[in-house]
Amino acid sequence: MSNTSSSSTVNIRAMQLNQAASLSVLVLSLISVIPGGIGLIFNILIFTQLVSRNEAYVVYFFSSTCYNIFIVLIMQPLCVVAASSNLDLANYNLGICQIQWYALYGTRAIASWLIVLACLDRFFHSSSNTYVRQLSSLKSAKVTVIISSMIIHIP
């Protein structure tokens, strides 16, 4: 009899720990959305200034910021709320699961690759070789953002 009561006590404690962990993850994740959103809004304000609009690297950083806004302000809260309330429709519907996975990981990947492309653009821009310097242009940056977005989002 005492063995049964001790195992039920352990089960109760485990459930309490799971609830506490879920609540703390929910609160910390939602708290991180606020400073992330503020920082991304500041990025947009900086990258849309008239002075820096003519630079090719700004196209990469601005595009990366737009993808990150989608991640931080839409996907992260959606995933946290769905996981914490056990109402995740992706567990029951394959189509929703694929769309959610595609939206979350595809946008994360493209946001990271756009930063890499911005670094490459800065390398091209500072090169002593004139042919390499010509690779850094506003037109090539816009085309590269569009092409890389399509390539990353191909399933």
C-alpha cells in the first residue's frame, strides 16, 4: 500500500514540475518577443533611411529583418501558445504540420543566408579587383534576394 502511495506522490510531483516548466517556457518565450520586436522595428527604421537605401548590403539586411519579424512576431508566439495549451493542430493535420514547418524553418534559413550574403556583398564592395567590386550593386542585391528566397523555399 505504501508503494502505491509513494508512486502516486512521485507522479503528482512530476506533473507539477512539467506544469511549472511549461509555464516558465511560455512566459520566457513571450517575454523575448517584446525586445525582439522592438529591435526589429529599430532595424527597419535604420534600413529605410534615405542615406543608406542606395547601399546593396542594406537590401540584404532589410530583407533579413522582414523575415525575422515574421518569425518573432508571428511564428514564435504561435508555436509557444500551441505547445503550451496542447492545441497544436499540426499534431493532427499533416498539411498544417508541413505548412508550419516550412514557414518556420524556411524563413529562419533565408534570414540567416541573407546575412551571409550581406557579408559577401561587403567583401565584394571592398575588393581591390574592379570586376569583384562590380558584383556589389543594388540591382544584383535585389535579384540575389529574390533568387535565394525562391531556392531556399523550394521543397
